[in-house]
Amino acid sequence: MSIAINAALSAYRTAAQSGGSRSSSSTFLDATGAASTGLSSTPASSFMDLVKQGLSSAVNTGKSAESMEVKGLAGQADMRDVVLAVANAEQALSTVVNVRDKVMSAYQEIMKMPI
Amino acid sequence: MDDLSNASVVATSGMQAQSKRLRVVAENLANAQSVAITPGGDPYRRKEIVFQDVLDRATGVKKVVANDTVEDMSDFAREFRPGTPGADAKGYVLTPNVVPLVEVQDMREAQQTYQANLQVIATSHDMISKTLDLLK
């Protein structure tokens, strides 16, 4: 989870930097894959990396939670370990979803801005 | 892993240890009347659990583990019960060294420690989700 938060922080930093250099819209268009101008590829890849990294860590946590659930149902794992694994998976997913929602809403705010 | 997640991991080990303790208490209470079955034989001997701190290398925090149980070597009680198969020539039978009052107190302590650890998990999850709520 701390990986996701650190990646989110760096993404926010690059978003703030690119906002100052008038290339924020191309950054986020790159990120969503809608258009690619090739002007600023670094921030775009960092946002992509953020989502990818966050999602894959959330998926991994979810997978380990699932295997714990199976073990728990078979009576091989401790009930408390199963509960903790499922709670961790839920938390990892909500972290990724929250960060994505926040970045997407920031992008939409920028797009709504009258030029 | 950040510290709040580690707190949950430690508290989980505490809950596991207290569950084992409650299991031992249950064994003691259930066998409080398990007398000797042969003359001169031993009745049920009270068990006790020993906790130990152990370093979890993955997270670098100290967890608690419940080691194997040890036997309480205090003396058995004697009861005059001439009819039972374990009675000696004078009609006395050895009874377990389990004191129900002590077991019940142990049980309450296990329950309260379990709840305290549960509260640690609930608080750490609450703190994490409150932090995430800042994004909304």
C-alpha cells in the first residue's frame, strides 16, 4: 500500500509540474490513451505507471487474499489471517480507486476550463 | 508495508496467541473432573501456556507466539471415592490440579486481550481509511 501512495505522490508532483508548463492536457490525454502528442512522455508514463503499479499490487493482494480464503475454507489457515488478508485486499483496492478517481477528477476539471 | 499495516499484523499474532490460550483453558476446564482410572495412576494434569516474543523478519516487528504448553507440576488433590476404578486401597482417588476459579480468570484475561488486539486492528484500519478519505 505504501508503494501506491508513494507513486501517487510522485504522480501528483509531476502533474503539478506539467500544469505549470502548459502541457497538462496532453499529459492526461496520453494517460487515458485518447491522444498522443509526444510532447511530454515522462509525466504520462508516470501516471500510467501509477495506475498499473497500483492495480497490479492490488490484484496481487487480492490473489493472496483469495488463496487464504480457500485455505481457510479447507481448515488449513487461521481464521484471523484470512480476515486480515481480505481486509488488506479491500484496502489496497480502495487506495487505487481513490487515487485514480482523484486524478481523473483533476483531469476533468482542467478539461472544463474555458480557454 | 507501512506501520499501520504492521500494527494489524502484530495484533493478529496477539489474537492467535490468545485463541490458543483460550483453547488451553477449555481443556483444563473440561478435564477438571478427569480422575485417574487405575489405582496409583495420574489424573489430568493442568496445562499452562507460555507466550514469547519473536521477530518477524518480513516486517521487522516483534510478534507474539504461544509456544507449546507446559504442565503445571503442582500436587494433585485427593478425594474419598471408594467406588471409582482409580481408587487406592483406602478408597482415595487422585483428582486434577485444576482450580476452576483460576481458569475462569485466565479466560477473562484471554478475552480482554483478544478484544484489545481486535481494537488495535479496527483503529489502524480506521486511520488508514480516514487518510484515504482525504482524497475525496
